[in-house]
Amino acid sequence: MSLKAYILINTQIGKTAEVIKQLKEMEEIKHLDVIMGPYDIIAQVETDSHDSLSHIVMQRLQAIDAIKHTMTCTVVNLDQTG
């Protein structure tokens, strides 16, 4: 079963397009949107575990210099039928 999360990303001023270019190279990122507000990008991510999600955020995203801040929102399944 896959784990889905949305990662809100705040970039340095003028660096959003550069960050988008780098994020598009990551196979775990399924969709990207540039947004307005306190964050600049929202990324939909699918992984196989919390450990791999942590690795993406802590090691790969934080290695991108133009990213100032992230907020990870893991999708919760409320289906009570199983």
C-alpha cells in the first residue's frame, strides 16, 4: 500500500521555477502546482513508507539550496469499512 502526502514548499524569492525543475526529476513526486500564499509550491508525493517519505523530505528536499521551508501533510485514510 502506498503512502500519499502533500508537501508545501517555500522557496527563496525568484527561485520557484528552478526548484520546480529539480522536483520534476524526482519519481516519487506525482504532481506539482505553483500556489499563492505563504508557500510557493505544493507537491503530491507517493512513497511506500514513512521512512522513505522522511528520506525525501530530510535528505533530498533539504539538499536543494533554494528551498527555505517545507511542511509535510500525510494523507489519512478514514475508510472504516476494512
